[in-house]
Amino acid sequence: MDRPQPKNPLHGVTLEQVLTQLVERYGWDELGRTININCFTHEPSIKSSLKFLRKTPWAREKVEALYVRSLNTTD
């Protein structure tokens, strides 16, 4: 029943993997400036951020959009 999604860069990637890669690339400070949410700016951690992002669709969409943009750029 799973259809291949060759053009979907999020297919097969967990939210934890997305967040971990963004933190490795940008760091918490830059991530908090780019997406201004408390879980990134006040005592950030992967665990607390995942909990918030799983319950907050608008924030998750912003994180996923940044991840997709980061795949298309080389810094």
C-alpha cells in the first residue's frame, strides 16, 4: 500500500532526524532566530522540542520547510 514518493524529501525521514540535522547544521541559537519558538530559545533540547513539534502542526511545518530548504543549499 505504500506508494513510492521520489520527490518528497521528507519521505522516510523522522521528525527526530530532521531536528537533529538542523541542530547540527545551524545550532540552537540560529535555529531559534530562524524559527522563533520557545523550545528553541529557552533551554532547548531534542526531547522537549520533539514533544512540542508533535503537538503543534504550524511549528512542525516551519521546521520541515527549513529542513527542505537546507537540503537545497550548500553553506
